[in-house]
Amino acid sequence: QVQLVESGGGSVQAGGSLRLSCTASGSVVDVNLMGWYRQAPGRQRERVATITSTGGSYYTDSVKGRFTISRDNAKNTIYLQMNSLKPEDTAVYYCKTTILRLDPSDYWGQGTQVTVSS
């Protein structure tokens, strides 16, 4: 019902920047929440940043002041600007959208690798 396509991952040195994009297609009317999650090898997937339909945002403590999530509702796209990257940011980053009127309500992208070298 909903497809998510991510782009923008890659490899950078510590202190560098990357910008991730995620575009939703399909039944994307009334999207409630979109966000980014990440999973490093041997670790559980964690929420990085989310943004509501009205622009309210959440950031996990470890990325506050370095990452910025934004949303273009007209394009059904969210972005994650990642600055001052650290090796501990290395992970596969996944886009997720929640549309409460659908069942199931949660949809995930395929993931994009971010690698930060020291």
C-alpha cells in the first residue's frame, strides 16, 4: 500500500555531512508520522528522528544539535541532514512512515548504509 525509497547514504570521514532522503508513494494521504531509524551491527534498531504532519520533531539525545529532520509534504518526502558525523553514527538508516488509517499502519524503507570513518 505504501512504498518508501531512501537515498543519500554513503561513506564519509568523521566531521563530514550527509543528507538522506525518503520518498513515500502509494496510499500516502493523511500520513501521521515519518522518521528515521538506524541499526548498527549487533545492536537493536533505534529511533533517530521523527517528524509529525504538522512539523513537530523528535531527536534522540545522541544526534541533537547535529542532525536535522525536515519534511516536504507536497513531495511526500522527508530529509535527514546529518552534520558533524561520528564513527558511532555508522549504521543502516531506515525510513519509516505511520498512517493510522491503514492496516498495517507502519511501513519501512529498504535501508541505506551510512559509514563514518575516523
